[in-house]
Amino acid sequence: MNGHQPGPWWIPPGDTSLHFPDPGLALRDPDGLLAIGGDLSPERILSAYRQGIFPWYSDGQPILWWSPDPRTVLFPAHLKISRSLRKTLRKRNFRVTLDQAFDEVIAACAQPRPGSSGTWITTGMSQAYTRLHRAGRAHSVEAWLDDELAGGLYGISIGRVFFGESMFSRKPDASKVAFVHLVHQLESWGFPLLDCQVYSQHLASLGAEEINRTAFLRQLQPLCAMEGHPGNWAFDTDTVTSQWWQVPDQHRL
């Protein structure tokens, strides 16, 4: 990497050090751009996440590594469930699973959004996160309607932190139902932090909030060092059979 000049830093081809500069040195404009180059090996991706850094780029670009400030996170205890979403949950129309269709979920997330012709989930990104899934590091959540995949999300787990990557919906509320079930399960497993990376109204409606990068990193590193929940994931029985969304008034909007 190039000295200590203002970023972004260049990671040369073939670099095996897995080193990243201090996230505090990321650019302010564009917010959080820290480094360019390198590869998408499982080791580099996991090293980046432990340091509060993630890859995000489009086809035709080199790999771009980001650490924005502020950081959007969700604390499971702060999950918000709107009245309309609570009504959807009560109907129990969706069947929600973990790690049952990772390839389908990431392929659906990679589809261009309405009004957009491109996607940041490139072929290289899809392959990289699929390798991480095979290694028990990346996980998917699926919402099924009449045995068809209606929505879901995927992300990476390190220690007691889940790093959300992307979500999609083919039916109203499908991704929200998947997300709410995931957050409840993570809370049950003792995960106090879900990284959402960048702000969106969709995430904010579910309780996501912005914190400064220093506070995020202060919480991140010890949580990543803790024993997590390795291997293939499945919901605990009480998560899928209980009607827990009817109970916590503090989650109600």
C-alpha cells in the first residue's frame, strides 16, 4: 500500500498481507472510501469485516473497500415492528428458514432494482460470498410463500456480529418478515449488534440507526473476537413456533 498519504490506498495484485489502513483515514467524499484493489479471497473479506471495512463496487470498477462514518447499525433490542408488519406476522403466511437457499437469495439480491440497470453484486462478489457460505461464514434468510421464494436477505457472521449485505422482496413485507425473524434469532443467540453498513429509509423503519465510526469500531472488535454460532444455521424451535411479535410493547410503533 502507498505510504501514509490521504487515501484511497492501493492494494497491489498478489498482496497477501490482508492489511488495511486505519478506517479513520477513509475519504469523506465519497464517504468511507478507504482502499482500492486486492482480491475477494475469504481471508481478505473476513479480515476487512473485522476491521469495519467492506467491499462495494460495480462491474467495470476495481474492488473498492469502504468504512463510512457514520455507520448504520441495528441493536436487536431496538427493533421496530410497525402495526402493519405486526399484522402480517400474525397472519403467518410466510414460512421463514435459514440457510436453505443461499444461492437463490444472492441471485435474487443481485437483480437490478427498479429504475436501475446495474448491480453492485457482481459475479465476483456472488462467487466470493458463496464460498463464504460453504465455509459456514455467510448465511441466508428465506421467506417462502406457497413454497416459492418471496423474499430474503444474506450476510456474514463473525463472532457475535452479523453483517447484513442485501435483501430483496418479491411480495409485500417478505424481506421485512425475514429480517424480523433473523433479528429475534440473533438476539436469542446473544448477538448484540447487526451491521447494516449504510443508511436507508427501509432499514430505519425497522429500527436501524446511525452511530459514529469510532463507536462502531469500539464495539465491533471485542464482539468479533467472541465465540459465535459457526456452521449451517437453523432457527431454534421456539423462534418459529412462538408468537413473540405480539409481546414486546417496546418494539411497537
